[in-house]
Amino acid sequence: MTDPYRILGVPVTADDEAIRAAYLAAIRNCPPERDRKRFERVRAAYEAVSSVRGRLSHALFDKSVPSPEDVLDAVVAGFQPRRVDERRLRRVLT
């Protein structure tokens, strides 16, 4: 699974209300009739981090390998032509 925080567009430190608001906004923008695959990704991301227990479980146990699309999305999301710092490179590669 990709990073649920990135899918929902919230920081890792977001609380329950912020995560729920981001989830509702995301499903309003992309209902299942329009793009079923994206809707399912948003729903799965919300289910993964919707509770404190889920966020802790995700932080401790999610070691899934990112797909090539996930890596490209992570790189392109904040791309600005500049020297790559080691911390960002490690985050993309792990």
C-alpha cells in the first residue's frame, strides 16, 4: 500500500478530525462512479489511518514495497530542480 497520509493529503501528525475531513473531501472529488480504482485507494487509506490504533499499526508494521508508480508519485510531488539531499533520497528509496 502507498502512504495513506499522502493519498489523503494530510501530515503524519494529523488528528482524527483532519483525517476524516480529508477523506470526505477526497470522496466528494472522486466518487466511485467516476473512478472506482482511485475511490478504493482513498477508502483503503482512510481505513488504515482512521483511528489511533490504525495509525500506530501502520507506523509499526507497514513494510510494503512501493510500486514504481508510487516511487514516481513521491518524486514528482515535490519536484524542484535542485541538489537532492540524502534524507529525501532515502525516503524515496525505502
